[in-house]
Amino acid sequence: MFCPIIATSTDADVFKAVKEVSSAAKVSDLKAVFAYCSCDYDVRALISAISDELGVPVFGNTSFTGVITADGFFGGDKPFVGIMAIADPDMTIGVAALEKDGCSVARGKELAVACKKAAGKDCAPDYFYMAASPAEEEFYVRGITEEIGRVPFFGGSAADNSIEGKWVLYADGKFFADGCLAAFFYGGPKICNLFTGAYRETDDFGIITKIDGNRRLVEIDGIPAADKYMAWRGLDREAVTGGNLLVTTITSPLGVKDRLGRLIAIRHPMNGNEDGSFDIGANLAEKTVVIRMEASVDELIDSTGNTLKALIEKTPGKPLAFHLVHCGGRRAGIGDRIDEVAAQLKEAAGGVPFITEFTFGEYGFEKDDCNTTGGLMLSFTAFYE
């Protein structure tokens, strides 16, 4: 029988924190542990000690400023670690991690092969979890998909507290800032994922007419991206210059619709350049439509409880646990009102255990479309029977 165990600690002493979280997870049939922690810890020491204590794969990444469980928000100005340990006699989990090296599509294929091998399987998993550095997520998942086919997934990108690249990914005894990890799940409960930005569409939209690389938006409708966005919102140049753009666009980012119109993947403008181009937190394609989206801070807060309720309604069986990926940018926009998010999630969960991490990129899927990634999004997943 599937048994999730949630545990947290904000003890600054690594080994006291390890004892606090691992003591709760020493149960029979333990298979693996999702772990999210502060980059202020000695992450290698922390995660290695949890793995040694529990004797199962421990995987995950550093999270932006904290984690949320049914007991509230943990983090802020304190170091933190939160885990969701999974015990199930019927489940097999294969975990692997690879640093960035050459083509990330090819690396994704290698990672999929390694996960199958770790699970002792030669077939595709029922579903998989992925975490990566916030740079080439789309290419890693493409490589994994080329190896195993279209299999549902969930997860998010590693984050730090200051967007300085101090994030760490960890799995299979490896620790790195640039690369990807995955966990393949066989047997046990099924999953249901709800992937949304929970923003409203506006009537401001245009054609992407020029990009530079994969993530620099140069022109919309033949006009510099900054000029188009300023005109849409009536902003001055300072609001979209440099890092100001990241904050300016938390409540009004850009979105791209999938080919079926079922999902709008949010594209978060991160940095405004002198030539009027925007650096974006996910991949773009020329000759596709970009839409300006909107949500107030109140709506960002309310979207968490509403999305979890919608996930429960969507789930075809009884939820046993929730794995909640919440964008770090949204969390920054919510600021010191984060306890309101924690209260909404606790109420919506209705006693079902959950853990929430804060990421710099989110991953999810729609049943009739392909796995995809976005920013400023929520990827809420239910394990159900």
C-alpha cells in the first residue's frame, strides 16, 4: 500500500536537520525520497546524510526560499529542508542524474536509459519526474521522450534564493548546477497532473517575428519586443530594462498556446536588453503567437487553492498525496503573503499529505498533447489509487 511521509526541518545544523526529517521516514517498503532544501546548507552533506540514514534514492533540488506542507511555510530567513518519502511494496523507482555535456537531447536519451537500468526494467515507466537546471529543460525532456515515447511527467527546475546560479541538483550520489535528473516510476499509484499558469488572456497579442537563439525575444510584429510590451501596458523604458523586467512581468507575463488550445504555457520575460529584446525563461519559436497575460497578486494567491481543488476534481481516483510545483517568480510576487498560500493549500488538500517546492521552471502535461515546460506556472500532481 502506498504510504507518503512528509517531514521538514529548519535547524541550521545539517545533522540535526537530517535526524529530524529522516527519523519520520524510517518505515518498511521505503522506495525513494523527494527532497527540497535551501542552498544555504552544505547541500552535499545534507542530502548524502539523508540517503545514508534511509538507504534509498534521495533526489530533487534546492528550492527558492522555502517549502510548504500542511504544517505551513518553512524557510524565509532560515535554512530549510522538506521531504516526501514514498513507501510502497508494489512500486519500483529508477533514479539517475547526468551533468550537462554536449547535446542535451542526446543527454536526455542517456538519462532515460540509465533510469531504466536503475529500475531493472527494459520498458517505459508509467510516468516520470524530472528536475533540471533552468536552461535547456525542453531539450532534456525531448531526449527522454525519444527514448521512451510520450509518457506523462512532472517536476521543475532547480532554484536558489537570489537568481545567482547557486542552485544544486542532486540524485544518485551526484551534485551539480547544470544538468538533469529523472526518476522513472513503475507500479504503485497512478498520477494526475494539472499544469496551468492561471492567468487571464488579454486582447494584446502578436506574432513572434524574430528570436535570437531559443530564448531571446527580439521582435513582435516586426517591432522590438520592449516597444510592443511598453505600448500594451503604457510603461516607460525603465520598467522593462535589465532585471526590472522580471518583476514588472510577474503579474503580466507572455503566453503561448499549444496546438490544441488546451494549455497556455507561460513565458516569463527575465531581462530587458539595450536593443529592446527580452531574455525569456523558456523556449520560443518564430511565426507563433504570443499573448499578454494578466493576474493580480490576489489572483496568484487564490490560484493555488483553486488549482488544487481543480486537480482533485480532475483526478479519477482517491488522492493519496500531492506533489506541488509552484513557480519561484510567483512566490516572489506574493512576497510576505506566502502564509496565505499555505493556508489555501492546506484547506484544499483536505488532509491529504503534500509538499510544495518553488522552482525557476515548471513541467507538466495535457493528456492529448505533449509534455512541456513553462515559467510562472503551477504543476500540481496527485498520486491516486
